[in-house]
Amino acid sequence: VLGVTFVSEGVSFALKGNPASVSSTFIGPHCKIGANCRLQESYIAEKCTLAENVTVLFSLIAENCFVGSNSVIEKGCIIGPGVTLGEGAHIPSGVFVIHKGFFWRIVASAAVRP
């Protein structure tokens, strides 16, 4: 953990594999963070699950979201409440993803589902 990072109560980190790298990030209550995740200057709201090998850069993930393994959320993204991103999702910079798979900007990734 580097920089000013806040980890809320009930957050769990994977005990197997490489530890997550967390820098200047807020992690809300009751989140689950998988092995080898990289979280940089982001906000992860309550009850989110990030599977292993997830990268989140300078973005916001709202409550009750799931991000599948090997996914990347680039700079300046907002992932709305209750969104599920499938394994290997790639969300380009500046994209808003809201519930039920509707986008503010088109995302070319079959791994994104409502």
C-alpha cells in the first residue's frame, strides 16, 4: 500500500498469489480484492469484487460491482452501480459504463455484460 490509501472495514485481500498493489486509493466496506490487482488513484465503493489480475487506473467503481479476472479499467472511467464486467474486459479511458450494458461511449468488448 502506497500513498494516501483508505481501506474500509470488512475489506478482504486474496491470501494466495501475489499481493495487490494499492496506491492512493479508497476501498469501501466489504470489498474483495483478488491477487495481483493494481489499484492506482481510484475509488472503489462498497461491496465490490475485483477478481485476480485486475488493473484500475484513476477511475471510480460504484457499489455492488464485479470485475472479472484479467480486466483493465483505464484512466478516467466510471463504472456504475451493480455492473458486472466479465473476464478479460478492457474499458478504454474516459468511458462511463452503466447498468444493463448501456454506454455513454461505445466499448468494443464482448466481455462486458449487464
